[in-house]
Amino acid sequence: MRKIDLVELQKQTPNVPMAPLIDIIFLTLVFFMTMSVFAQMESEISISVPKAEFSKESMRSPGEIIINIKKDGTFIVNQNPLNQEGLETMLKKVSSLFPDQPVIVRADEETYHKNVIKVLDACARANIWDISFSTSSVKK
């Protein structure tokens, strides 16, 4: 049996390969940069959401759908304008793949109530019940 010399083992420095470590950091950076761009796309649409005196900021889920309703009643999802049938079809496909799909409704404060009801009806037909409404807080 061979004897291990502890002094020789203590002299050896650990070897950490830097190339794979840099690759992982770079890929993580690219991932978060891409995700931040997609998160900003939905908030750049010119919609003025209603103001609420008592509101609570919630954390966004990674896969939630944001349905924007403009003043004229146009529905926009992922920067694509949809009519009510197109919205309902898209919601049914998503609901079949992800049963507990969350949805955020961002309606302009000047849109008609009937347009919001159309979105709620489309969500109900698609069996989506996790629905939130977007508001902004009142600045005092």
C-alpha cells in the first residue's frame, strides 16, 4: 500500500477551470436580459390604467398572460391585436396546456366596461379563473 504524503497534498492548489464558469455567467446574463425585454414589451403599450387608492404590488408569475384593452376596445396580447374570437381561441389553447394559467387584465381607464366583460367571458369559456386587474397607485 502506498503512503500519501500530506505535505505534498497541501502544496497542491485547487484547479478551477475558468472557461466553463465564464460560459455559465454569460448565458445567465443573456437569459435575464432577454426576459427583461419581454417583461417591458407589455408595459410599453399606451394604456393609462385606472388609479386605485388602496392597491398592493404583486410579484409577476413567469408565465402569466397580460391582456391589454385599449380605449377603442382593441385586445392586445404579446403586441398582437386580437378580436374576441382570436382571444378566446388563444386562451383555450393556453388553458389546455397550463390549467392554472394566471391572466392580468390591463384595461385603459377610458375603455367601456363591455370590453372588460368580453375578456372575462373569454377567460370563463377557456376555464381560466386566476384573473387580476392592473391599476396604478395614487401619488400623494
